[in-house]
Amino acid sequence: MNQTTPMPARFWPTFAPRIPLLWRWLDAPLDALQSPLALFGRLYVAQAFFLSGLTKLRDWDITLALFTDEYHVPLLSPEVAAYAGTAGELVLPVLLVLGLGGRIAALGLTVVNIAAVLSLSDIAPAALQQHISWGIVLAALAVVGSGRWTLDRVLGSLRPSAE
């Protein structure tokens, strides 16, 4: 019987020393993609929430009726929930797109997103999946940040250094 070394055992000693080289090769392109992908994520999520806010403004009587009869936001009266939800859906996406307080805007939209899911007693699976997708993008933006293409960065570079 021939005793040969299994493939993984032969492969690993030659591959392992090359991992740092591979990482250095990937590091710069991945860093270069961070800001455009963060901007794409900001635009993707902001559009959904902003358009929802505009829909609520279009017919305020229906919005109030929905918050009274359909959306049962915990801890808030229907009228307060309607105003707060609509304001959040109109203001926070603008801040997110501009990258002005991007992490705070992402966290605020996360609250709006969670409230939207919790307030509906019967949510369609596709709609729930959409809310989960938005939540993942918002979590990434809150944790990692909005990237370098932000108004925060522009305003920060205009600030005189403390000397």
C-alpha cells in the first residue's frame, strides 16, 4: 500500500506563506470600492424611505387613517406615529445621501425600519425580506460608516486645524 500525503496537507505549506501577498494584492481594490459601494447603499435605502415619506404626504388623511387602523406603532399615538414616521422618512434619507451625520441617519432609519415591521400585524414575506435587506445595508453603514464621499468629510476638511 502506497502512503502518500493527502492533497490538503501538501497544498497548505506552499499556499500559507502566500496569503499575506494575496491580501496585499486585494487590499487596495477593496479599499477603492468602499466609498462607491457605500454611496450606492445610501442611495438604495434612502430612495425607498424617501418615496414612502412622499406617499404619506400626498394624502395625509389616508396616512392618518392607516396609522389609526393598520399600523399599530408601539408606545405612540397614531397621530404622533404618523408625524414621526413621515418626518423620519423625509429627513433621514436626505442626511444619509449627503453623508451628513451618516451613521446617525442610518441608525435613525433603522428605528423607522424596525417600527414599520413591528407595526404591521400581517406583513407579506416579500415585504419582510425587503425590510431585512434595508436593515442589513443600514447596519453596515452604521458600523462601517458612509465612506469618504460624504459631506461630513468635505466639511471636516474645511475646518481649520487646532494649532
